[in-house]
Amino acid sequence: MVMFRPKSKKLHVNNSDDIVGISKNLLLDIIETAKSKYPNEFGAVLRKNSRGIISEMLILPGTISGHKRAEFKFYMMHVDFNTVGTVHSHPSPYPIPSSADSELFSRFGKCHIIIAYPYDLSSWIAYDRNSNRISVGIIEDL
């Protein structure tokens, strides 16, 4: 009697779980939010739509913004299977994850964006849960 079966290898298909890109309108909103919070950091949860495009940010109640950190209150978030990760700003020109950022990335979601000063379309980087850079294209909104 077989009690355990080896896992079959899954072929990668482009399904609704994949992230296609980020909405340009959302990226512009992220830029404006980062500018308005400067010199403090801001943080939000990223959400994708049914087409796999990151199209919303959710600012959780009780989120703390400070000079050196943005603290998320994940217990304030409702269950949502379309959340994909986080976005936060750095008031410095370096969108590089700190050890605290890497810890967050490893615990929540699969796509994390850091946007750094001067907060424009070229000052952000996306990371996976292991703090490796990933490519996330900008999708023009229709």
C-alpha cells in the first residue's frame, strides 16, 4: 500500500495566480503617496485584479509611518486571496531591502515594491519573498 505519493512536477502556466504587471495609474498613486508622506515612510498592501495586474493598494488601519519604518497592522486586514505583497517607500535614494524588509517579504506575499526618493517612475524595484529582484512591467491603463 502506497501511503505517500511523490509530488508531480507542475508545468508553469500563466494563470490567474501570476502577476502580469502593475497598473501605471496605481504606480502614479504610489508615487504621490510617497511624496505626501516624505520624509516618513509609508506602507500598503498590494492587490491584483482578475487579470493578474497589480491594480490597488490597501492602506491598513493603524499603519504607522516613521522616518525609519512603516509598520503594518496585518490583523486589521480582511481575508483577501487577491493580495500579492506590499509596497513601501524609503526616504533615501536607495530602494534596497533592509533586514526588516526581508523578514516582512518572507512572511507575506510574493511581490514587494520599494520606492525610493525622489519617487518617480524609475526609482522603484520589485522583489520576491526571498528579496531577489523581479521584473514587474508597467501596464498602461485602458
